[in-house]
Amino acid sequence: MEVADADALLDKVEDLYAEAKAVLEAGKGESDHRLVLMAIDRAGKQLETLAEMRGELNRQPQVNVALVHHPDYARLREAIVAALEPHPEARWAVAAALRGIE
């Protein structure tokens, strides 16, 4: 049921976007600059909504933490690599991943 509701909602947003585009074109034809600007605003908002619904736009905050510059990073890196010494393949993989973030 949720998928059907989501599909219906997506269809409605797509319809609203199409209507906003039609108003935009009508405003251009009549040289109604105020109408054109309002239609551009609405169409833009509909595009944002569509992108969010399709998973193409993520507004979730993203936090990047740069641990490489932390004073304890070198010690941590050495401890991880040393702990993986009995497991050479894992050690190489982890070392490569660590080099990738440095």
C-alpha cells in the first residue's frame, strides 16, 4: 500500500511540475514577468521535491571528521596495522584504505 501511495504522490508532484511549466510558458507568451518569476519559483520547488522523492537529492546534513590530523591518529594507525600482522591480506587492505584517507 505504501508503494502505491508513494507512486500516487510522485505522480501528483509530477503533474504540479507540468502545470507550473505550462504557466511559465503562458507567462512568457504574455510577457508577464511577475507570472514568469512565480512559475519559475514553483517549478523549481517541484523539481526539488521530485529529486528528493527519487533519491537524487539528499538534504541530510553530512559531517566529515578529519582524524588524520588528530595527534593520536598515527598511534591508532600503527596499532591497527600491527594487530592485523597475522592476517596479511586484511592488513594490506586496511593499510590501503588508511592511505586513501590520508
